[in-house]
Amino acid sequence: MLSRFGFLALTLLLLPAGLLGGWSSSAPEAWEYWEYNNPDNAQPIDHSAWDTFLRKYVRPDGNGYNKFAYGEVSRADKAMLEQYIQKLSQVEITERARPVQLAYWINLYNALTIKVVLDHYPVASIRDIRLGGLLSRGPWDGELVEIEEEQITLNAIEHEILRPIWRDPRLHYAINCASVGCPNLHNRAFTAANTPKLLDQLAMAYLAHPRGLNIENDEATVSSIFQWFAYDFGNSEQKIIKHIAKYAPAQKAQALIKIGDLADADYDWALNE
């Protein structure tokens, strides 16, 4: 299965982003167990602690980036984050409706990512945190939490649950890998009610920023996310362009369509602090 932070992360050390193999990738495979859901159980999950935490430590910098104040997180607030994750781990999430599940997995992914960075802070990049084996580069294959007696990793949430079950490319704008090149960590928690609107808002915000889509000298450079996960965006250069044009500001979208191809892809792994 294609993993954002498996062989791709190693390949990035050796090749320019534009040489990673064109604009197609493999389909993700679902972890069958997590496909279960109960459409009749829309009981909401309390994400208020996570919401409070985000509002306190996510800081827009005025240049289109949401930075996270890792160095300011108090011991009490870190304990609150750990308690929130523990609370989520006790939810029988397979017995909830799909909209409740979606917000749950997005919030859990982002909360686990922040916790991992805090546990190892200070670091220059999340890729400097090695969990999940001697050859790992990053924490994405480390077993971080047990849910319904299953050990869960960040890669499992992204590539075996979110991507293959929901098949919504906008999810890439919602989950955050604690890096400058990533779409912003949103400063509010996702809920079953607000997730559809937030996915659109976050897509538009990312593609309005040069790290999502940059047009210069009649060439279009996009985030490496569109190359790593080309399958999710249509699995061809033209379908990726169509997706980007849907959410990019009108002027950038028109310029991209006129150019008609993607010159390169880029990504900044520096910590989003």
C-alpha cells in the first residue's frame, strides 16, 4: 500500500519531487474491520477539550500559515490532550454513524500527531521522530493507541481507514503532519456537523497559498500531496488539475487551466512551529 511516509519519504531524499513517477499512484486498501458503522447511531462525541486546546495553541501568522506553539504547551494542557486521546480510545467507534466516525478519525489523527511532536520536542522536523522500526523515518508506523483491541498507527488511520473508506480527496486538507508544507492544522475541532463545510474551506485555503498551488513564469508547481496521492485526486495529471481548479481562487484556477500541465511538485518538511 502506498504510504505517505514509507518509501516515498526515502525517495524524497534522492530525487527532485518532479521525478517521482508522474501523476498516478496506487489505490489504498481498507482495513475491513473499520468499515463497520451504525447509521442509526448519530450520538455525537465530545471534542470540546481538543477544540479548547487548538484555539489556545494554533496561531495564524498572517501569511497563510497556521503555526503551532509547541514550546508553550503547559504540562496541564499536555495532560488534557492525553486524556482526550484516552477518551477517544474508549469509544466503540464502529457503532457510530459515518459522519460521527469521520470527525472522530480526523481529530484523532491530528491529536496523535501533536502528542508525538510534544513527546519529542524540540525537533526540526517530524521526520526526525523515529517510531515503528529501525528503518522508519517519522512516527507514522508507530503503534500509538489501542482502539477496540486494535493497535492503531497514523498510517493506518490515513491509508487504511480515511482514504479507502471515505474516498474523499478533501481529507488531505484536514489531516495534518506537523509540517510547513502540509495544509494548515485547523484551529477548531471537527464535528459531524461542521466537517463537510470545513473540508471545502480548508481545500480553498490551501490552494490559495503558494505551497498548495504556485504559478510563476507560466509554470504551475503544486504540493507533493497531489503526486503522492494522485489516485485520490483522479489519478491523472488532467484530473488533478480539474480538482485543483475547483477549489483554487478564480484567477489561479484560470491560469492553471490555461497552462494545462503541472511542472513540478514540492513540499517543506520543517516543523510547523
